[in-house]
Amino acid sequence: MTLLDTVLARLGRLLAWAAGLCLSLMLLQVIADVIGRLVFAHPLPSTIEIVAEWWMPALIFLPMILVAQRGENIAVDILYDKLPPRLQAASDLIAGLAFALFLVLVSWGAWEQAMRAYAKGEFIMGMIPVITWPARFFLPLAGGLTAIVYVLQALRSVPRLMEPRHG
């Protein structure tokens, strides 16, 4: 495992733990909101906005790198499993680089949006104002790191592609 792999693995675990913390905080907030609404007739202010703008993006984007590192994304491999090893390696190389490029493009666009939101001090008005610009950086951060993981995985298929044919 290279230094880059080690750093990415640690970042992946850190971001996944951060997502777990966000899940726990969201759970507590929603429970408190429901209890406040039903028992005291006073819900927590702006719960819907905070869940939608902070907790859900964190739960979706922060664990992306760990999912990629573990190879736990959804895959349809009906044809892939029937391919010879060199074609599987070629498929891994092309798919990994294509998905990394896709993530770079998405992350770049999200970075530009996040920077605009930061420059404006973006927030939304609920019962109370909710600052939203920091959460806009979840996608470019996680997407960019995940793109690096996919490039490394794709490059690891090159030696398999170069193996001599057997038989």
C-alpha cells in the first residue's frame, strides 16, 4: 500500500465517521423535533431545512470514498464475469478512468457552486436562518477524493492487462 493509499484510506474512514456522526445528530434532532411538536406543541426551529441542507448531503457524499475503496458500489456484472481476465482488466481500466473523469467534472462544477455560495454567505430562511454554504463543499471534497481512488484502482488493472495469454 502506497503512502497515497494510506492517506486516502484514513480520509475515507474519517469522512465515513463524520457521516455517522451526522446521522446520529440528525436522529437526535428529528426525535427532539417530534417530541417538541407532539408533547410541547413547539417543534425545533428549521429542522426540515437543516436535515435537507446539512445532514442528508453529508450522509450521501461523505462516505463515497470509503464505498469506492471497498468496492461496494452497485455493479451489474452479468457480462463482466464471462470475460477473459485481460478483457476484465481492460474493462476495469476504462470504467475506472471514465468514472474518475465524471467525478472530476461533477466535483469541479460543485466546487464552483460552493465557492459562489461561500462568497454570498448563502443561507436559507426557515423559522430561523440556516447557513448552508459550508455543506456545499461536501460533494467537491468527497467527489475529488473518490476520483483519485478510481484512478488508482484503474491503474492497478494495467499489469493484469499486460499479462501474457495462457493456453
